[in-house]
Amino acid sequence: MQQDTPDADRTARTIAENVYAAYMRQAEGGRHPQTEQTLLTRLVEAIRPEVPGGTARDLLDAANSALDAWELQSGGAAGPRVTSLNRADGSVGMDVTGA
């Protein structure tokens, strides 16, 4: 079990980084110096529990929930939502009408 942890952490981080990058390409407002670290941390924390046994839909839902919560708290940020995920490489597809 412990051998799976680094891979799950790495997978969660890769997906979170891809979500963040895709989100920021289309997001409006809410950009502050600590934005990247704060949002990445929240995305990893939301995605990590779903990595070992969750479906692609579970991962999408976790990422989108983290984006929803972050936008509510950041006051003014708005952006796309994750609509697709490639678990093999962590790449994501985003859509402004996806949520």
C-alpha cells in the first residue's frame, strides 16, 4: 500500500497542474501572487483521495468542486470546468459551459 502513495501523489499533482494551467488560460479575475499555490494545493487535496480507486468522473467532480469553492472564496474569479480527463497522462479538457 505505501508503495502506491508516491504514484498517487504524483498523479494527483500532475492532474492538478494541468487543470490549473487550462483554467488560468480562460479564467477571468481572481489572479493574485498566491493564486497559483493556493489553487494548486486545493486541487491536489480534492483530487488525491480519488486517484487510487475513483473513476474519471470522480476525478472531474473533485477538480470542479475545488474550482467552485475557490471561485466563491476568491471573489470575482470565473473560469471553465473540467469536462474530460486522460488518466494515462493527466491531460484535461475544459469547457466554459462544463459546470
